Amino acid sequence: MPWLTAVILKKVLRLKNLQLYRQDFLKSDWSGAEVIVCYLYPGGMDSIKNKIESEESDIRFVVSNNFALTSHQPDKTIRLNDFYNSPVYLYQLKSTR
């Protein structure tokens, strides 16, 4: 359902610079990607950490809603104004220079 919602919003908002893929993120090619946005469970975050560390990737930023990347210290944590005061973590993995 989230993928379908994203596809509809992309078309309605005419977001030509957004690419959406429906596939297993652990088997997909991340070359050329610089930012990963996640809303996963802790095991999924560990899988992302393992993929980033085991491959040469261009990933510079990871943004995660609710679940931390346990091997890294977030550069910034924002608390949402929701019922759970949910954390959003920002990690800078590589310099932007």
C-alpha cells in the first residue's frame, strides 16, 4: 500500500525527479543513490547497515523514522509532534564536500 500511495502522489504532484522501485532493497543496486529514507524495524535497519558496510556505495545520508542505525551515532535527532513523540534520525555517512 505505501508503494501504491507513493506512485499516485508522484503522478498527481508531477514529481519527475523522483524514481520509485518496488523491489527487495537488499538485492537492489544502490549505485548512484546518495540518500536512503527508512521506516523499518530494527532487523531491517541492521540489514541496511550491513549492506552499506559490505559494499562500496555512494550513500551519504540515511534518514530513519523511529528506528536507529545501531552502529552509528545520529548527527541529528528530531522528535515529531505526534502521540509517541517519534524520533527521526539523520546520519551523515560521508562528507558532502
